[in-house]
Amino acid sequence: MIALYGLCSPITLSAQHYLIPTRFNQSPTPPAPAYCNREHWSALPTMLDPADRSPKGYAENQDQAEADVFFIHPTTYTEKPKTIYAWNHDLRDASLNDGVDNSATLFQASAFNLAGKVYVPRYRQAHYSVFLTSHPEDKQAALDTAYSDVSAAFQYFLDHYNQGRPFIIASHSQGTIHAARLLQDFVINKPLQSQLVAAYIPGMAVPQDSLPGLPPCLSDTATGCFVSWSTYEKGYIPPYYELGLARAICVNPISWNTSENYTPKTLHKGAALRPFHLPLPQICDAQVHGGILWVTKPKFRGSWLWTDKNYHMGDINLFYFDIRENAALRVRSYLQQH
């Protein structure tokens, strides 16, 4: 495994990941989505999709929900491109779309279907190579293309779906890069900030000074704030720690504060891993250490964690039920205050 950096946070490269050998300007850009087209959404409250699902014994609440959730998925475009569109996801690629639907939308976005109506736009996500390239201008160009879609989707969401309701912005990994930019462009110090319940933006280091005007959430009921964390095996300090993680906000997704006190796994509400229908309660403890979240290696069948100390893939899944209940709690708290 090779450690990489993306917006002050590590990305890992494994055998199935691919490094694009050509420059961004040598690849055409795929057509932009039109968000009036349902096919350009991975999840909408008005259609059946993976964000509607819940593990056994739990139910979604989108029909009655009084809030919305705008979720920006992480990078799933990691393999060798199959078309001429190398640097950004071609939204006509059914296999890539299925990858978003059956990974990020199912295992991450669905965690919010108790709290609100879930919206997950498809977007021309940047290829994994943006976290590998030695050419920063290529990285920025691909991420700008992706963000142009995310911002267009959010504007469409505001114009056609939201109708002034309170909302949550949620994301992971590459999605958090775009979420931070979205918060800066649309929400912070703007009228829309009054509608923000909270932002759940894990998987990339969010430095303390990167979102001025939006404070971190310091309790489980705080609103108008954000939470973020990056998960590692307890005791491990990644070699790139000083590049950004040392300055990052880290909120414990079990206790929902920034205290460095240890939180035992008896308080862990549960993970949602494979198989999705099977809840896994009390398998994670958690402790904030500087800007990272330490977790004693959890034990579960089929674990991918045995040889890795970076738990990036599980930032949301490992705390699925903690997030599920907390998001609903914050919505109730917001509604009581307004």
C-alpha cells in the first residue's frame, strides 16, 4: 500500500487502483449532467434506490422527514478508464454508476434516511489519480470539473426540491473536498446558513481555520456546525500526520465531542458492513488523538482491516448507527430551536 495525500489527508493506493499516465489536457471531458434528469441522481426521495434501504430491524423515514440530506459520494472511479474520458467519470458508464449506487449510496448515504429525505447526485468525480499525480494543475482541473457538477446539483436541489426546509450536507473523502467548497460558496455567512442543521464531512482533514464562520459541533445536539474525523488503528500516527491531520478538527462519532477521553465500545451503536442487512453493534471504541480518530482494530467476519492501519474506508460504515441516530437527533434539536 502506498500512502498519498488528498486535501491534507491520506489516500491509499492498492493493486486495483490505476494511475493515469497522460495529462489532464490530453483527455476530453465527458458531457455534463442535467439534474432535471433522474438518471443523473443516485438517490432521490421520489424513486426507489439504495439510499432507501436499512439494515434488518431498522426503517427509513423519508416520507415523514422534515429535513433534507444532500450527500456527496467519495471516489469510486479508481480503475483503468474504459473510455477516452480518463480524468473524470463519464456518467454514461453504467458500471461506474452501479459502483456508486451499491457502495457509497447504500453503505454511507442510507445512514441519513432516518434524519431526512436523501439526495445523492451523480457527478463527474475525479479519477483516483488526482491523489497520485505530481501535476497539481491536473488535480485541480479534474476536481474543478467534479465540483462544477456538485454545485449545479446543489443549486438544482435548492431550486426544485428543498423549498426552504432544513438540510444536512454529508460527504466522504473526495466528496468532503467538494462539500467544504460548497459550504464556503453557498452556506457560510449567507442566508442559507440558517437552514443548515449540520455538516457531516469525514474522510479528509478539515483544518481548524478552513471553514471560518462554521464552528465544529461540540455536543450531540449542536446545530449549525460541522463534524469531521479520519479513522486509524489505535496507537498509529501516519507519517503524513504533520501535513494536515495535526491541524484537523476531529469529532468523536460515538461521543460527538472533541474531547480526547476514551469512549468504550459498549457505547458504540453499531457498524453496517457486509452483509449490509446485519447490524454489528459494540465493535468499535473511539478516541480523538490530535486531529485523528483512534479505534482499536474491530473484529468482524471478512474484515479488510487486518493488514492496514488506515481505516479510511470505514469512516462512515464503522459508525453507521451512531451517525444514523445522531443525525436524527440534530434534526429534532434544530426543529425545536426554530
